[in-house]
Amino acid sequence: MRFNKISIFVLSLLCLFVWLAAFSLPDNRFHLVVCDVGQGDGVLLKKGFSQALIDGGPDEKVLDCLSENMPFFDRTIEAVFLTHPDNDHLTGLVSVLDKYKVRYFFDSLVPGRSSTYEALLIRLKHLQNTAKQGEELKVTSLFQGKKIRFQDAYLSVLWPEEGFVSAKLGEKELKALTQNRVLGTSKEKLNLNDFSLVILVQYQNRKFLLMGDADSRVQDKILKFNDLKKVDLLKFPHHGSKTGITEEFLKEVNPVEAVISVGKNSFGHPAKETLELLEKHKVRIRRTDKEGSVSYSF
């Protein structure tokens, strides 16, 4: 029995698809990828077919990181975290919500003021309103003390502390935001970095501290509410800025390595003082502007 050209073509495509699918199958290791998103943040955690994305960078470049680190047929991300609503952390998440199905969306509640943040809120509300029953996107704000299980890893929220947020926003505004997220209307000019989610990822006996942009202004408070000792990896806060970290905080967490998520910028990131401080404490420095995405597997 002879195959015609169409049959051969279809069979070839089928074989190619099977080969690509087999090649794309994930291993059973835990992976942490500090994505090269330019001057911004994006960290991907993955194990098996499960992924958690923490921040989305300043543009759509985070989609490249996802496509490089996820099977092409996997269009679901189990959890997305927005550490705080600055555009260099949130912009890419708008595209992520358009391209992928997201099961859980976590943030620090404190609202942004930009049109990009407004676009993100619109996407979230639309996805919640149009989802099939039982498949709704769950949106939750996180505070210090919350622990989330991701496969056999744990994500502990170290900051912000709820009392700190309430004192800065006022109880009335905090209650209103809890009931219905809106654009920032607070009279006080809030520094959004002060409310950035800080997440400690623990996998087996390893610790990875993801600081978002929580810099020297709040690190004494973070130490007050958390017992932090010796981490394997520090995702350096605020792209290596001069005020990114205090020496006291660095000595307390005592990281083996620090990854600076940074791209071309006019701020002088990473600052000379930052690099010298890390070198002084014999912390190995890795940078996304030098290496591209920085990956770890265990």
C-alpha cells in the first residue's frame, strides 16, 4: 500500500510533534531562574509541570524566559506573584495573563498609580468574571507570616507586615482595598518599595531569599519580624542600587551568592558601593546584564 505525499507529510508532522513533546518533557528537579528581563525583575520557579512566576519585568521579554523554560504545550502557570506595583516589575505580567492561564495571583495589596497597573487590574477582573465555575482565578494579598507550598518547596512571606501596611495606609483605606482593588488614592506619597513582597524559598536544605525592591529603608523591620540566618542565594534588592542593602542585613543573611537583576539603565545600577560591599563579605556576584538569565537546578 503506497502513501501519497499528503499522508507522508502528515506522518512526518506527527513524528516531529511526538519528538518535540518528548524533548520538552521536564525533569523532576527543582529549578530557579532569575530571568534576564532587562532593568526589572522576573524570577521563575519550576518543578515538573508546575511553575511560579515572581514579577514580570518592564516589558514582554519575560515571555522569552517562560518559553525557554516551559514545555511548549504547557500554557498554565500555577502561581504569579507581583512583589509591588512598579512598572519594572508588573508590565510583563499583563502579557503573561494574556498568554497563559494563571491559577493564583498574589500581591502585597498596596496599589499602584500607573496606567499599566490599571491595565493589570482590568485583566484580573476580566479573567475572574469570565472563568468557568470552579476554574476562577484566585487573587490574594499576602502579608508576613504566610507560607505557600509549591510542589515540595515552601515560599514564606517575610514582608510586608500587616500592621506596617495598616499604619501607612490607614485602616479605612486598607479595608477598602481589601474589598476592591483600585488605583492608589492615598494622600501620602508612598514609596512602593517599602511594601514589596519579600519571599524566602526553601527547598530541601537550601534557602533562596527573593527581596523584590525591599531596600535599606525597611530591612531593620524585616529582621525584627523574622529569624534570618545563612541563605544560599540572595536576589539582591532594587537592582543593585546604592541603598539596596544595609551591611547589617547582609551580615545577618550571609548569602553564598547574590544575583543582581539589572539591565541598561541611567541610575548607575549596580552601584560601585554595592559591588564593593558584596566583595568585602566574599559574596559571589552574578548579574543578568552580564550573563543573561541565571539558572539553578537541584
